[in-house]
Amino acid sequence: MEVVLVFPSDSASRQAIARAIKSGRKVQVASEGGYIICESSDPAKLASRLVVLSGIDSVVIARKVQRWFSHVTSAIVQAGSIEILPGETFYVKVIQTAKADYVDRDFEFVSAGALVGKLAEINALPAKGEQEADRVILAVVGKRFAYVRIKAVNDTEAKGRT
């Protein structure tokens, strides 16, 4: 299932943004840590509407998966396999908003290793850090679900925004 993941600016009221998103639309809105997750029948259309709202830093379309380790790493590898182009460097970034059996770095390490194996034939390699990467594969792991970015609508968070 695809959802819209909204990154509010630090100074914005998340409740006000959630109310603005809901107004006049059939959208389910939930909060996960400092992020807003929106479920809609047409995520692409919703995302394009949200980029103009005040108080939002970034909007991405994400794949919603169970937060189990294997599901998250599999979704990251799948997204990276599609997004990363030949010769590019990549960085896997995972943000957890709830306590879990694994830390961010566990997800990042396993996913990056699987991507190296899968993308070896196109000479795509992991970067040492987020700033050096051509592509950042982002996942947010919450209390019940995880969200792996599949398409950026406006992407100021891809390099540096957490």
C-alpha cells in the first residue's frame, strides 16, 4: 500500500497541518513520531496538493510495510533496486520513531549489504555518508508500520533533513 509521508517544518504545528490535510478530503491521517502519514485512494494526487501547504518541509510517497525487520529490509532493497542508477553511490537511512529490538544502524547495514549484492552488476556502491551519496534510500520505522520512500514529490529531506 502506498501512503503519503509528510515532513513538517520544525516550527509548524503538526495538529494544524493534520487538520488542513483532512479538510474536505477523504484522507486518513496518523502521526508517527514527528511525521504525518496520510492514506488516500490517490496518493500521488494528495502528495501534489500537500507540497503547497505552509509548514511542510517535504512530501514523499512511501510504501507501507509491517515493521518486522525482514519486511523493512526487503522493502528498502526493492526501492533501492528501482531508484539507484548505474554507477551511483547510495546511502540507506532509517529513522525509528518507537523502541524496537533493532537499532537504525541494523536496518541500514543489512539493507546496504543486500543492495551491494543486488546492484554489483551495475557498479552501484554504498557511500560512507548521506552527504556523499547520489541517492538516499529513506525508511521511517514506527510503532506498527514502516514507510519506505518510493517517490519524492519535493525532497528537501533526502540529504540532511531528519
